Amino acid sequence: MRTEELIDCFRADRTGKRAFLQLQQVRHMHPLIQENRQAITELSRRYRVRSLEVFGSAARGTDFDPATGDADFFVEFSPSSDGASLRAFVGLQADVSRILGLSVDLAEASAIRNPYIRASVNRSREVVYGA
């Protein structure tokens, strides 16, 4: 199991006069996703994806078991594309699943309306691709 790291980040206010220390958790997506990131990036470009983010256990990387679990992704298609079509959605899902060798669930972030579930999901989101 991978230990999550903490790093120190200094941030200044707009004037630059005051600074404060903030601890920021560094997340590690599962190595299976990280190792296939280039192929996923190429797919994202082909399907005209604006952003693709992994969330849940596959984003945390510490409690994900590829033998029994699936990878959950948020997808946002470029507005200028035909990307929001069912064909693009299903095609991207099938191709990412093929590359990773496991089941993949795609969703749009706006589909999660429950604020408690959204907050839980937001704690583990990690960008895989951003145009």
C-alpha cells in the first residue's frame, strides 16, 4: 500500500506581503492508469475530450484492486465537437476499458447532485487529461 505524502506549500495573498503555510495532500492515481496515461491522452484527443478525471479508489491508488474493481472517470467533451453524442461517450468508455483491461465507468461531473456524495468524490479527483 502506498503511503500518501504531505508537502508544504507557501502561498501569498494578492499583495504578496503575507504568506501562510498550507499542507497539501499529494494523491497518487493507480499505477495502471499512470502507465497508460499517454494512450488515454491520445484517445481523449481523438474523442475531443476537454477533461478526463479519475476519482474514487482508482484515483487514490491505495485501496484499488484491478482484479475486482472498476475505474471511475468524469468526462467533459469539448463544446465545439460532436463529443457529447452517445457514440463518442460509449466509444471512449470502451477504448479506455480496453487499454486498462478493466471495467470503466464514465460520468459527467454535473450528474452528481447530492452535495455529500459530490464532496466525497471531489476529495479524490485527479486529472488524467485536460485540453
